[in-house]
Amino acid sequence: MDAIFDYRLPSPALRDYVRTLQIVGCSFPASMAVLPVKSYWPRAENSLAFYPKDPEKLAYGFDGTLLSKPCSTLNGQYSIVTNRHVGRDFMVFQVQFQPGALFRLTGIPASELTNTFVDAESIFSTEISRVNERLSYTNLYTEMIPIVEDFLLYLINRAKRRETRPIDKISQYILKQPTGVSFDGRKLDWLADQACLSQRQFYRQFVEREGVSPKLYSRIARFENAMKLKNTHPSLDWLRVAVELGYYDYQHLVRDFKEFTQLTPNAFLEADTKSPERTFGVTET
């Protein structure tokens, strides 16, 4: 079995639009009858993903209904768990966008992509089909990086909505608060003021650019931090994780688990142990 887990910053010219380049590859022998499944918890992200080798299939929740993914996808903001069934020779090259960047590049309201994906070729047509073809012929994953980055630079250069707005800085501010943001009336007034908008405009434009409400976005970001904290420190019990991440109590953490994954914390952690990276002794932190 072989594996690649490479998470890196993009080139400087892309960093206003791209947070991270994530390249994950796993090859499993024919003797492995059952391939691992990645229970992908919700994260505060919009992304573009390429699948240059065996395709991936996706199920929403744990109902077992599988959807085949095309060679490349635009992925909206998820607020529910997705189970991702990898191929025997699997690779995903995922571009994690900065807040608001996908909207700036495409003009597509992020709310239209919430909890779903679309074939990237239906948005970018012949340009991305050439990228998919070139990626499929590369021998080394490092050769894929300039191909994808050149395509991203092409998108940036042709974008009509290039400017970063103050509201995008608010999204970044929320991401940087590990314990989340309390959305009482006074806090919402302050955030809207920082974005130079009224509360109504702030809410509408946030959903347009991120796909979900500011409050839900903050909850998803905190939940992502909770999962990564538990993976980093597996000896921590869930009560301690809840306290460290600013949950009111353990039951509030359980509530988020059931809303986002349909499972209790321990049950979802058990599902996560079956992920491809765990097969290679790697945890997502």
C-alpha cells in the first residue's frame, strides 16, 4: 500500500484566493476486499477538487445511497457529514478557497452550492477538461501542482469580481476564533459594522458568499476545530474537548454532532477510524 498526504500553501500569487492545496492519494492492493470509507465531517470551506485516478463516490449521511463524482467538482459549504468511498487507486487534489473567493471567481452565489457539488466542467467548460486530461497523464503528484496553479491563475485573471470586500475579512475573523463567535444582537451589530453593512445586508451577502448564515458558519468552524483537537489529543475526553472549544456544556457538543453527523461523538469517532488515512497510521489534525 502507498499513500500521499500533502497539505501545503499555494504560491504567493494565489493566496488571496486559496487557503490550502490538499493532495491525498491512497493505493490499496487487490487483496483488500473492502476499501476504507472517509466520513468527512463538515468544515468551513468551499473547494475545487480534482480526481485524476480512480473516481470517488459520495453518500450524504449514512444512508448508503452512492453518487459517482466526475473528474473535477466544485464543492459548496457542507453542514452535514458525507461518506466518501475511495477507489483502489485513489487521489484527490483539493483546492480550499479563501472565504468569498469562489463567489469572486465564478459569480455563483455560494448558497446555490450548499450541501452539494457540481461538475466543474459544467462551469469552466473546455479549460478545465484540458486540466483534467493533463492531470490524468502525470506520473508524480508534484507535477500536478503547477498545472492546477496555472489554471487558478487563469481564473483569477479573468474574474470580474476580484476585489476582497470587508465581509470576506469577517469570514476570516470567524475562522480564526477557535471557540466560535457568539451571535447576540450586539455582536451581530459589530460584525455588520466592520463589514460596512446593515445587519440585513450583512446576513444576505454572507450567505451569498459562504453558503450558510454567519452563525452556522461559526458553529461549523468550531466543530471542525473540535474534531481536529480530538485527533491531535486522543486522550482528551469529549467533555474536555467541549470546554476547550467554548461549548456551553457537553450536551451542546453532542447536539452539534447529531446535527452535523447524525451520530454521537463516540459513534462518529468510531466511523472515522475506518477512514483511508487511518489505514496508514495518519490522523487529520
